[in-house]
Amino acid sequence: MTAAVRKAARTLQRDYGELANLQVSQKAPGDYVTIADQKVDKILREELAKVRPGYAFLTEETGVVAGTDPDHRFIIDPIDGTMNFMHAVPFFAITVALERKGELVAALTYNPITDEMYSAEKGGGAFLNNKRIRVAQRRDIHDTLVSYEVPHRGGKDLPLSRAEISVLQARVVGIRGTGSAALSLAYVAAGRFDAMVCRNIKPWDMAAGILLVREAGGFVADPDGEKNPMETGNILATNADLLPHFKDALSKAREQ
Ligand code: IPD
């Protein structure tokens, strides 16, 4: 997986800052697909199929690609944070997860501009450029820095309700809208953000990040209950001590 991601990353390193030719289409107003998204998607599928023939794919740009192996599936966002990439804001990532029998077993999230490779294998811990990482150990919600996502223009579904944002704002130190859910989750794994909370994102935005956070000793939950964030699209990632406090804050917001 690492070789495929590094090969695909070279095209982003080349195209980064070359804004003129990048926009190819809009999936929805403000939701862009660039040539770079498509190139990275193709390289990843080709390279991964060479080393793992028969595995299925779920990617942001291609959707479902059936495989002959019923047990394995790669989940890919070729550029998570396309808008940041288009504006030469160096906060975006290639993000790839591997599922075995529906369980996340390997993850890579790579920022090709800062050259930060976040990796995890189930049961093996989480790493940033091969150094072990762990989630932050803060226990008091009042000390925390939290990431969430702001929708693109035209996005109908708010990532967080206004009530949720205002309750969080009253409790935490800072909230950051980053533009890359995958990289925000990697930052939670690395102990940079204390938590990440977001609604209405896709499996490819979160798959690798979920394993990274878990393997860094953190917890990932649906903010509203016991469901699987990969199915609901709603995610809260943080450490064990903070989890109930964030859940409480979000449930207070729902009562408003
Ligand atoms: C986007 C990012 C962003 C999230 C959007 C996604 P993309 O992915 O994950 O953080 O708020 O909902 O669409 O489109 O840049 O791959």
C-alpha cells in the first residue's frame, strides 16, 4: 500500500500550486473534482491491483469496483481536501484503508506536501513516519482543541448543527474547520487535535482515520448512539476520558 500511495503522491507534488488546469467538473455547486483526483484514483487502483489482485474497491471518484475476492476491499479517497489542494493550502491527503471481511485492518493517510505518512495495522499501533503516535491525554473538555468540517457552498447537510457548534464553542478552547476529514482524524491519532466531530461525511473520508485513531489508543463513535459511523456518516473521535463529555455536549445541543 505504501509504494502505491507514494507513487500516486508524486502527481500531487507536481500539480500542487498549478491551479489553472486543475478544475474539471463540479459534482455539486462547490464540490470539485480535479484531474489530479482522477489521476491519483487511477494510479492507486492500478498499483494496488498489481500487488493484491482481485480485491474490490470503493473510491470517491470511481465508486464501487467489484473484485473476485469477496473478503477484501480497499476504501480510497484520492484527495481528501480537494478544495485545499486547489487553493494550494497544504492540508489534504491521500487516504487508503483496507477492509477484511468488513473489518478495517490497514490504513494509510499521506500528506504529500508535508511528507507525513500516517499508518496503522490492526493490533499493531499507529505511526507517523514510522514513529509511534498516541491520542492526546487531556481529560478536561475545557482544555481541548477540536476539529470539525464546514460544508462546501451548496452542501445541503450541515456537518454540525448550529446548536452543536454553539454548545461546543462554550466548552472547548478552540474549534477548527480543516477541509480534510481524513487528515483531521490523523491529527487526532497523533495527539494534535483532542477530538474530531463531524456529520454527513462518506466512508472514504473516515475509513483510514478510524483505524488510525483506534490504533493510537483512541475511540471512534457515532455521536448519537451505538451505530457504526461508516454507515451513518456521523463521527466523533477522541480519547476515552473525553468521549462521554463530547457525547454529553452534543446531546445537550440536540435538546435545544
Ligand atoms: C471532503 C473532506 C471534507 C469534508 C467534505 C468532503 P473531498 O472530501 O473530507 O473534510 O467536510 O464533506 O467532501 O471532497 O475533498 O474528497
